[in-house]
Amino acid sequence: MRFSPVTMALQVDPLIRSALQEDITSEDVSTNSVMPRPCPGQADLICKQDGIICGLPVFCRVFELLDPQIQVDPEVSEGDPVRAGQRLATVTGDIRAILSGERTALNYLQRMSGIASYTARTVQLLDGTGIKLLDTRKTTPNNRIFEKYAVSVGGGNNHRYNLTDGVMLKDNHIGAAGGVTQAIEAARAYAPFVRKIEVETENLDMVREAVEAGADIIMLDNMDHDQMQEAIALIDGRAEIEISGNVTEERIPALRDLAVDYISSGALTHSAPILDVSLKNLHPLP
């Protein structure tokens, strides 16, 4: 996933505007108290932890929406490794816009950089295996586009973006349909032929049924290591294989030996800590 100009205009700008409206109901009382009139100024964006920087286009856009004349000059590129104490950018423009946009801009940058950093560490643990690391739909409401973008910047891969994006038959879909076979047959009859059908399985009987019914991708959900080995042998190349269920950075090394195509991890987006960054040294310009 990448932010094109069209994506920014249609998808991202309305979300940033909403975030700014959440923070500024009618006015920024603190800023208007100390800075009643326009005044040019400059501040430094400082990194306070080692990690991967992500979200610079969003950081810039927050200020641009408040004041089109504001200027952000990055000293690093999106996806770069950064170090504690490093200056990442300077922000120049009306001090009132800098102060009013600071928290929203930093919230996006910290969150997205934290996800990219966590993803990059986890991807590194799979280096040499050929297994692709995927995110999930376990994202913050109204922030999915930012969080999935951050996964891609960190070197991970995006699973389906939303419910329209692909067929995934989970336990409750299977229960509603009356079984694995019935669910797959119903999906194949309804979904466009270009859609792959993925089925979540919890035991070897479900795996066997999914293979026989012709699933394209079989997810091994919350199985122990021995069960997954048996399931992989049972599938025997007749479907792509995804591992899922409580996958964290700490668990990845124990999964490296499994001959699967994908490992999905909700932790990439729901449990990644932020990367601490700060806007410092704000001062008026002559």
C-alpha cells in the first residue's frame, strides 16, 4: 500500500480533518492566548528512540491542512532507520498552526512509526524462510489506512484491506453455512471467479475437508506445532497455507521451520508500541 495523490485527497485528508476537528472544537485556547497574531517560527522534529520512521507524508499534511503556507523539510526519507537524538525534520511557518497541529501530527507519526518498527523487527526474524508476514483487520477504527500503510513501510505485506477485498471463511461463517464444505461451495457459487477462497481451520478434520472441497488458502488457526506439521503434510501443496492465532514477535522463531506461505499477525497493528518523537525548540523567526 502506498499513498498516491488520489489516495491522499479521497481517503486520507477527510480522516486527518476529522482528527483535527476532534482536537479543536472551536479554537485552540492555549495558542490563541499566547499568540493572538500571526508570527513566523520554526521547530525541530526530534527522534527519541531507535526505529523506522513512517508517516512523514501524513505529518506534513496535518500542518498543510491548517495552513497551506507551512513548510516541513524532512532530513530523512520514509522507511529510513532513525536513531535517538536525531533531527528528522524542521517545521517552518505560522507558530499558531505549528502549535495547533503538533499533537495530531505527532500522534500519527508515533503510531505509524511504531508499527513500521515492530513490523521490520518481525520481518527480520523470518529472513531466509520465504514466508511472507501479513497484517490483519485488527486495526484501530478509522485508522486502518494508516496502520496497513505502516506495515508495508516496515517490510510486511497487507492481507485483505476490508470485507469487500477477499473471501475468508472463519469459524462463524462455517457454522452459519453448516460446515466447511458447504461454506466453500456457497462462496464459490457467489463470489467473483477472480477471488481466492480462504478457509480458517482449527483441527485436522477441518483441514482435510477444506482440501477436499478445493480451498485456495487454508489458515491453520491456533494449532500447536505438531498439529501444524501434520496439517502441512496433509495439504501436500494442494493449497497455500497461512498460520495465524496469537502470533507475536516472540513466537516467530518457533515458526521458522514450518513450510508455509504466510504468517499473519494482528499484533503488528494492535500491539505495536509507539516510536517516541517530539517537536522541540519552537522559536520565532525574525
